[in-house]
Amino acid sequence: MHFGQQLRTSLIKDYYYYYIAYGDLKDRLKTPYETDPTPDRPNPKRRPWDENDEKAFVGELESELDKVFTFQRVKTEEVIRRLRATEREVAEVIDRVKKTGQLRPSANGNFPDQDLDEESEEDFQLLEYDINDIIADVHDLAQFTRLNYTGFQKIIKKHDKQTQWHLKPVFATRLKAKPFFKDNYDAMIVKLSKLYDDVRTRGNPAKGDSAAGGGQQNFVRQTTKYWVHPDNITELKLIILKHLPVLVFNPSKEFEAKDSAISSIYYDNPETWELYTGRLKKTEGAEAIRLRWYGGMDTETIFIERKTHREDWTGEKSVKARFSLKEKKVNDFLEGKITVESVFEKMRKDGKKSEKEIADLEQLAREIQYRVIKRKFVPVTRSFYNRTAFQLPGDARVRISLDTELTMVREDNMDGRDRAGKNWRRMDIGIDYPFSQLPAEDVERFPYAVLEVKLQTTAGNEPPTWVPELIGSHLVEAVPKFSKFIHGTATLLPTRISLLPFWMPQMDVDIRKPITRGFGIQRPGQTASYSTSDDPLEDDSEDDDDNAEDNQDSSTMNPKRLDNADAESDPNIRRLREARDAMEEYDLARGMDEPPTTANALDIEERIANVPITNTDDYPLYDSDDEDHSDQDTSQKNTWFRPRKVFEHHIVRARDYLWRGLKAIAPVPHPTPIPPSTKDNVLGGNVEAKRFKAPTGKRIHVPVRVEPKVYFAAERTFLSWLEFGIYLGTIAVGLLNFGDNVSFYSAWAFTVVACATLLYSAGLYLWRVRMIRMRRAVRYHDAIGPSLLCAGLLIAVLINFALVLAGGKKR
């Protein structure tokens, strides 16, 4: 879908006349024909673009910018006024309920435990209705803003390409003067969250510790991570706040942009990259050491953290432990100039923590200090992002965080540049996203937001139903084990990092998906509103080919179009007709996104999984070099590997052909082949499996889960082969000792098969153990071994029968 089509199907009806007139601007880029079109020449040459054309186009573009900017300002002020009015109304209703004695804390102090009178309940219901309407307004306004900003970017890009007049640098200044696209809706979302929580709980919101983990030193959570396209960020926040309130760390102060800023400095040894490699491979006990602070650079409290990975088979959970330190003491602590005891001396005097807690913190600090000094860890990567956390205060069973404006920055002193110097962090940047003062090689701006869903559920308890619906919707893309440290280090240091994370090839794929039916922001009394990511196959390249546009223009020779020329020349009539057509197209797109389904029908992800895949092969999804010989030439490294792969390939194909032949001649009824249904192919056309190839000199690490039972399974398979080989050897020994001359030759055949079985199984077992130990993502199943064994045994039996028959004829 081109952008013009996307704009028509994603518009909001009430905002229609305030969108960028993308079609009119695109038409403005077409100069008149040098000669009139004729049936023989429907697309004659157009007149070259001149200065008058440029002035007319820029004037129309300025007019469209003024229209969008003015409407966005007016609509934003309207939403702000509605928010203030609703705040007053919510406060009045809650005060009235408190004065009448209807509001009493519940037994657990979290939810209301009272019966409201009919009037109060009706007031709360009306307020909830009003807040839902404001939420829908914020969603529509954010969608309107992003869609128009994309429209301006695309029309300017199209102008520069078609006319060869470069307008982009000049118009960028005009956009900065009227920055309708820079509005941050986080402050609105925080207020909406508080209002919705007050109304939902009928004036008795959950109470608890809202600190940013400051009162907790150890975290044990089950965490899953997802990417979120920028088009879906605001919508996702508005959906979550209906179930969980925004976690405000300091409710007593007005929300500021820096309140959501989080910065982290990751340490590693630039010679060995042991922390990077350990975290990427998820080896048992792999650590990550980082220094984190919340807010701006003037923050005095720095958290020194250590994350330790634990394998599931150990029965332990991965743990994050940390302690706080004053910023002025960080350098001395990391260099070993101050002792651990002096760090916690004040904490001991305050007496707010027990002696055991302080002892545990001292042990943690001692271990981190020793590792930094002994293993020569230095700052290598900084991550910055603005975090919106959703959680009931004091209740960590469900905690969702959304990190936006994620940026990674180099902190090392390599390549002859003194970035951080002898300090523990560089001081030439703060939290001034997008860090335009940095050179391109020092900064990586991540294109997506990162959603983390953290669940703490006891055995037998399931998470709330809305959580699976959210993570299974079109708004998110699952990326298990995504790490900001790993991604930033791999992208910022391409000449020093050779082992890449598995999600790297996915960075070039559009993660937007088909919309999930019935899921999204709903305006009261209407169906779900859909995001701008309705079509994941949207073409982000140039909208239309020039020749294609000229072909479309040839339709002006249609007699019907010529008869309506007068009507088409009236811009108001043309605008009304476009509005009618666009609204009809919008309704059609919303009504036909998915057919009605029953409870047992496949959902959209299952239907995508059932689409037949073409152009598949027997090779892994990610090709990578062998870890032990990464420096050798590829052709030398694969001299023995290629013939083996070719041999395996032909053996498998021969087996498949033999099986198909046996099935074809078997006397059983065969089903009539039915062409695949196109209605279940939600992506349209053929779906191909794309194989990614690691860049030259680099490898892509594919996660492989290795547990002790994997070794035991390989050992059991080896013992089974040994058992079968021993059986064959026993048969051979029996024929050799108790048979005649014919049995002597048969014994040799069985002996060869038995020895080949033993040697093959031993070699296969050693190879599997080596691959498991290296955590390589290879095919561990044996595709040809059983077939060769059966073939060898068949040959031995045939030899035996042949010799027996030959001996009988001689007698």
C-alpha cells in the first residue's frame, strides 16, 4: 500500500478536512503537458519544472502546514481543557462520597469495600465514560500528528526526486518553526492514568511504595520483551493505562520530562569482551555490570548493579542486585581508593537497615569492586531512554514498562578518542535526546520502543486475561532476550565485535502487522479504532513511479471524465467527492479486516503460521561461521563440510522419493487435492522463508537452550546404537564359531556392519557432545544414519541368502 492509500484508509472522519492534502500536493508536482494528450499519445512530455512552479508548490505546502499546525494546536488545547474540567469533576465526586461516609478502605487497603448509592455510582460511570472519550481523543490526535508528519516528509522527498530542486533543508526550518509533531503526550497520559485509576477504584486507588525499586535490592521476575513500532506507542500506552496506572515515583510534584529518563553505563573488558559474550550466549553465571541513574546529569544517587544469569536447570532464577553510591564517590570506588566499609558507614549509623542486609550489600560491593579492578573493566556503552512504567503501587505481580527514544552511545576511549577519559562516564552529553552533537559513529538511535512485561505469578495462578491479549496483538513484536547492552555494543563497535545477536537480521524487516480485530482504543459507543499500521506491507519507498502516474493521468481522456470537467475543476466539489470516497473506503477497510470468527476459529497468528511457505531449503535460518575457525578462509573451512552436506541432501531426497513411490502404489484411497484458500492468507501472495547470511568476518549467535538432560539424551542415543551394534556382533560371532564355510562369509558381512555401526555411533556421539558444549544451533537429529544401517543390514542378509542358495545348488 502506498502512502496515499494508507492516508485514506487511516484517516479519522472528524479530522478529515485538516489532514495534509497529499493528493493535491502530488498533483501540483505535475507540470502541464507540452502538447495536448491524444488517443495515440496519451502521455506526452511534460514541461520542465521552473521557478514559478516552485513558488506555487511552496506556497501550497506552507498553507497545508499552517492548516495542520493550527488544528493540532487547537485540538491539543481542547484536550487539555477537558482534562482540567474532568479533574475538577472527579475531585468533587470523590469529596462528596467521602463526606457522606460511603468511602471506606478495604481490608487489604487496595480496593474499595463499600456500597455506593445510585447517584454516586452513576456519577462515576459518567466520569469513566468521559475519560474514555478523552483517551480516544488523545489517541486520535497522536495518530493525526504522526500521519501528517509522515505525509510532509514523503511529499518533500518526492518533490526533490522529481523536480531536482532541493526543498528538504529549507522546509526543515519551517517545520521547526511550527513543530506540531514534537508534542509529547506523556504528561497527558500520566494525568489520564491517575484519573482513570481514581474512577475505576471509585476513589480508593491502591496504596503502596511507588519508589523506583529503591527499597528493593534483589529482583526476581519472569520478563518477556517486545518491540513496538513508533506508530503504535501512544495507542499502546493508552490501552495499558486502562488496566494498570502509570507508576509515578514522586506523586507530590508535577510531571517533568526528565522524570522518566533513565541512563545506564555498561562495563566490559575491551580486550576479551567476556561480559558481552557471556550475556549473549546466556552461559550459566554470566554477569552484566552497569551504573544507572534516574533523571538528569545532576542526580547525586548512582546505582551500581550486577545482573547474574541462571539456567533453569539449576533451579535458581536470574537475579539483579544493586546498591546506591554518591556520584562523587564512584570513581574512587571503582579504582579501589576507598574501602567497602567506608561506603556503608553512614548506612550503619542511620540504622534503617539490619546488619544482615548491610552485610549482603557489602559483599555485593566487594565482589563488584574486585571484578572491575581485577578484570580491567571499563565503560564501553551507555543506554538512554524514557521509561513509562505501569504498575499498581506496592504490587509487583504485573509490571509493564515501555522504553521510548532508546539511544546507545559509546563510552570507551578506543580508536584514539578520549570520550570518558578517566571518569566513569562521558560528560559532553546529558539527557538531551537525540544527542545531535555527537558524531554518527558514537550514537545508535534505536528505531523502536521496547516493551517489557514482568510477571510474578505463583504456581497455579495465571496472569490477567488482558496481558495475553496485549502481547498477542498487532501492536507488539516479540523479541525474546533482547538486550540494550548487547545491541548497543554490537552496532557501535562493528570492528571489534564479531559475534552478533540473533535479532540483528530483523532490524531490516518492517515489524508492523495486520490489525487485530476488536483490539484497540474504543471510543464510547463506537467500535475499536485502528492504528496507522493497518497494513504491514506498506511501501516506504517512493509512493508511485512517474510512469505509473502518467498512465493514471491518461484516464483523463475518458469521455465520462471529460463530461464532468466543470465539476472536477471546482476544488470544493472535488474535495467533497474525495471525502465521500475516502470515508467509504475507510469503512470498507475497517469492516473487512477480518471475517467473523467462532470460538474455535484460528486467530490471525495461527492463520499466518498456516500459510504455505515457498522456497525453503534444508539450511538453518541464520548462516554463521564455525566459532573455532573464524579466522580461516571459508573455502578451506568447508572443504570437508560441503561434500557431506551434498551427500546428506541426496540421501534425504532419495528417501523421500522412495516413500512417495510406495505411497503412490499402495492400495489405499487418495484424497482429492484442493487448491489452497486465499482467504486464510492474511499476508497475500506467497510467503517465502528468507535465509539470512552473517556479514563477512562475523557470526550470528542463535540461542540454544542446553540442560543436563540434553547430555543424557545424547548418551542414551549412543548406548542404543551400541546395543544394536553388539547384537550384530553377536550374530557374527555365532555364525563364525558354529557355521560352515557359507556362514564364514556371512559372518564377515555382519562383522563389517557391526563395526561400522559402532564407529559411526561413537563419532556421532562425540560430534554431538562437542556441539552441545559449544551451544551451536545445528541439526542434532540423524537424517542418514538409520537409513545407512538398515541398508547395510539388508546387504548382509542378502549376502547370507545368496551364499546359502549358491551352496545348495552346488550340492
